Amino acid sequence: MDSGVFDIILEYINVVFYGFTICLFLIFSTMAYLATRSSIHYRHKNSFGDISKVMASPLAPSITIIAPAYNEELTIVQNVRSLLSLQYVNYEVMIVNDGSKDDTLKRLILAYDLVKIEQEIDPNWKSKPIRGIYKSRHRPFSKLTVIDKENGGKSDALNAGMQLSEHKYIGCIDVDCLLMPDALLHVVKSFFQRSKKKVIAVGGVIRVANSCRISGGQLEEIRLPTNWLAKFQLLEYTRSFILGRMAWGKIDSLLIISGAFGFFDREIALAVGGYDTDTVGEDMEIVFKMRRYMHDRKEAYTIEFIPDPLCWTEVPESIKILMNQRDRWARGNVETLYKHRDMFFNSKFGRLGLLSYPYWFFYEWMAPILEFTGLISIILFYYLGILNTDFFIALSVMVYAFAMMFSFYAILWEVYSYKQYNKTKDILTLMLFALIEPFVFHPIVSFSAIRGNYKKLFGLEGGWGDITRKGFTKV
């Protein structure tokens, strides 16, 4: 190849990488700005009035909390006790025992004196066979319903609960998540705070509960995780929820609600067929389907996002479990993006087609692939002696500096807005981890995403993988 042509190709590659970098800077700067405005507006809007008296009324909208359980015998009784202590009147806790092989069901029966009841079940609804429905004989536990069914996975368990619920709204959570006592007050308020648009779903921030002190199913003390991997995930969650999802919620373009804390209008969720059981990214898939459903019907709608710290969960503390989790997330992204590929830059779907979908395509899916190919290219160019060292160093320093600014801003905004971590030592620790994250944590996450894409491409996916948890720290 002529050297002049080769130089032009290299220059073109430099321009592409530089342009891609600038686009990311602009996107993330805009996200920080929108998230800040949204947080300020939310705090101002919720500083007036006391909704606890209204939402604690028997006339308040009904809601069912659905929590799938599989082999949870060690913590199931305490987890249910926590869910039964929420500050709301008109709600039901529905535990779906998804074919557990341990004593999960037995412990529930003994702890809450459950007896099997008769209830009509639609034989045409898609879920594995239900073996029994249980209610307590004691009035204090009247809000509890336990569904025992054959194993079908999380999505199948949620679908069974969705069908058997008779309430207006459903909340789909992980059984080992810890909800704040006033969580349902904020959720139901979010469903009713719009007058011109129908709120079809409500999502919220997921907080890291590792090393926090838990007593009787209640959060007693917030602590910074002691595990190094959990610290990185706390930083990542802070950026993702406090800035990322708040920004997308601000422009009504949110495409995912975390499976650990998601609430839906039951009628709309049933209309779209509930959760898909043939994907590992069911939390993202159902939001896509509900949005498409409302777009096709040309109805004004929205999805609300709550920044208050209402849900706490345990994150993986081992590299193997973390990689299994991120591997699964990557496969879920591919499945959902492929199913709804007609939305890509499709003006019919408004901001979803022109902004949200392209962002998920280029950043959430393609970014790890581009990083991997970029790393290979850099090594190859260096070996061939054609690497523009000055440009590479300048671009790397610029990207690193911007990433640090974004992380620092997320940390400081969290401290200013929600004050979950007030100790100077904790704040400095998070900042230190932000400095080393690109060299320690990010490669693990990127490699996991590459592995997930590889598995999906060659049909090697193995379901959900190992997501064993250690359990919360107790008094």
C-alpha cells in the first residue's frame, strides 16, 4: 500500500477516535447537567406537604410487591418480616417460591403459620404450573401471600405473581432487597403526581448495602463497604443512578428499570404479556415493550424515577460472581436491542428512537467492543512502529481527567443531595477508588461484557450464572 494512502487511513482513525471521545464528553456533561436539574426539582417539589397521612389511608391505591425466591431458606423469614413492616395500608406481599430445592417454603409455613387456600388460576397464562397458594391464619400476617410453583426462573415467577395479583400496581423486587419503611409512599405518589401523562412505571436508585448494619430487617447504620470490589460498585452505582438514570428520566427517555426495584401499572404490564422468559435481560425488555405499547396506542405516558435511597441490596464481593452478573447483563442488552432494532434512529419513537436507543447501542453495547479492538489496535500499531504516541498520550490523559471529574462530581453531588456517606474518610476513599477504577475495576467489567457478547454470538450462554450472596451484616 502506498505510504500516502496509509497515512491518510491512520489520520482518519485518529479523527474517528477523537470525534467519538468528544461526543462522549458532550453526552456525559449533558447528563450531569440534566441530572442536577432533575434532582433539584425533585427535592423542591417534595419539600411541601406530608403525604404519609393520605397514602396511609385505606382508600390509597392498592399495590402488590412480588418477590421471587429460590433457595432462600437462610434469610427468607427476615426478608419477609421487613417487607411486612412498610408504612402503607393497602398493599400485599407476594412471595413466589420458584421451585426451591431447600427449605424455603417450609420455613415460611412454620414462621407465618401458612395454610393452602383455593384460588382460581387462569390456565392460559404463561408460567410454570402452580403447586399451591398459601395464606396465614394470623391477622398480623394477612398481607402475606406465598405462591409455590415449579421452577421457571425469575421472569416466570414474576409473571405468576403478576397474574395472581388483583391490585392496581405491582412492584417487582429481589426478595433479599431491603426497602425503606416509606418506600411505597414515594412510589405511589410518583404514580399520581402527573396530570397530563399516565405514569406506567416507576423506578428508583439502588443502594449498596454491603457492610451496612441490619437489625430485624431494618437498616440501622449506613457503612462504606469493606470489600474492595463492593467499593468500586458503590462508585459505579452512584454514577449510574444519581447522574445517568436521573438524566434520562428528566427527558422522559428511560429504557431500563432495575429488576431489584421496579413498579408497574399492572394493566399495562399484563397487556404486553408480562416478562419475557426467553431473555436474561427481562427488566430492560419489559420497559421496551410497555413503551412500544403506549406509542402504538398514541397515549400520553411517562416513566418516573425516584432518587431517594429507598432500596438497598448486596452487590457481589467476588470477581467470579461479578463477572457472571455483568456477562448476563451484556447478553440481556444484546437480546433486547436486537428484538427492538427497528427503533434504531426511528423518528416514529421520538426521543426513544433518536436518543435513547442509539445511546444504548453505541455506549452500553458497542463501547466495550470498541475498547477491546482499540487496545488490540494500539498494541499492533506500537509493534509496527506507526503509533502516534503524542496523540495517544494526550487523548488518554484527556479521557482519564474527564472520567475523574465525572466520578468526583457524582460523589460530591451524592454527599450534597442525599448525605448517605458523611464521613470525610469515606468520601476520600471513594475518590481514591475513582482514581484507580480505570486500571482495576473497569477492565474486569469490560472483559465480562466482551465475554457475554461472545457467548451470545456463538450460542454459549448459560442462563443466569452463579449470583450467590453472603448476606447482610447484622447487629
